[in-house]
Amino acid sequence: MGDAPSNSGGTEGGTPQAGDTGGDLGWRAQLSPELQKDEYFGQFKKLDASARRHKELVTENDELKKKLEVRTVKIPDEQSTDDEKDEFYRKLGWPEKPEGYEIEPSFPAGYEGAQEFLTGFLNFCHENKVPKNIAKSLYGWYTAGLKETVDAQLQADQNSLRESIESRRNKWGEKHDVNMEIVRRGLKKFGVEDKDMPEFEKIMFRNPSLLDVVFFAGDQLREDNLIEGTFGEGNEESRKEYLKKSYPNSPELWS
């Protein structure tokens, strides 16, 4: 690019160069005193070399300006048209359609409504011209926080279920296993299949009053007859007294 600095005073091999004026300054003698002392110009031993470097810098600057103009995005204002605004947001990464965000559901396992939420989220982002990278970041942040919340809820639910099961075992004592078979018999009479039994048991353990009701029903079911033996058919008062005595904390059974 530029020639190496020289102390030849504007000559090369003893031969005067075009534009040189002689002396220690050489061609720089034509410059102002301030520029004569500038080290930048001192690196050129010929005026032609300085002019060539100046031209190169101007060319490089023009090329840089062109590149910047291509990348420059005009920020829309009140006078901008809808098309100009849309073009601005597209350059920022706003896709043509909601599907253009290319985000897949990543909700916690077992979470219902994951696809419905994602569809609504993508529509919202597209309507508000949210760039793709920002939409992905927002979705990732939300689902990560949701996973923590769901995991905590699941853990709390498991702890509550465990405590309820233990409480019922303590209440029934040695009759627990027999009583649970009575409960299952009651559920079967009401159409619950064996494959669904574990989930129904969890539901009842979470609702002790419901467990009492199903246990009573199972205990009283004999050969498809709802209540037999102790009360006799139509003996409503005897039935209520029995329930009240057996389940004093469950008035819904006898009131």
C-alpha cells in the first residue's frame, strides 16, 4: 500500500522525484508547518505515494458507506406507511406468518393445553410484530418458569396424597386392607373398571368424605341390592341412625 519511510529528503538513489522540493522535508515542504511535523505524512518519501494512499482511503470509505447503507434500517415514524412499517419489522425478524416463528411446544409433561397456549402465543406475537428471536426467548422464559411451578405443584400433590393415605391407614388400622377391598367393590358396582381403579382411589384419598361414601356403598351392596339386613327395605330412620353413628363427621351421609 504505502512505501516505507525514508530520510532521503525526497530522493531515491540520488535522483530527484516528481513533486519533491529538496531539503530534509522533501515534498512535505509544500505543506503547512503543522502538517510538516505530522508523522503520518513522514512515512511517505514521495508525493505520489501519499496521494495514492489518500485515494485508497477514500475508496475504502466509499465502500464502507455503501455497506452501511444496505444494513441501515429506517425507523418508522408517524408519517410512515403501513408497508414501510411492515418492512421495518421484517428486517428485525418478524415472520410472514405465525408458523414462521418455528417454536415447538415445550411445556412440562402432562400439562394440558400446551398446544392451545402456543397457538395463542404465536398469534399474539405475530399480531404485535414481535421479532422471531425475541418470541423464542419469551416462550423459553415462560415455559421454564412454568415447569418450576408445575414441578412444585406435583411434589406438593404427591406429599398431600401420601399424607392422606397414611391418615386413612391409621384410621382404619388393621382393617385397612379389607376396607379398601370393600371400596373397590363399591366402585366396580358403579361401573369403574380395574384399569381405572388406581386413579379413582387417588381421587378418593384426596377427598376423605367421598371415600367414606364409597366405602359405605360397597359395604351395603349385596347381590346388586343396595341396602339389606340391618335396616330392612324402606326403614329410612334406621338407616339414618346407622349412618350418623358410623360417620358422625360426614353429615352429608345422614342429614
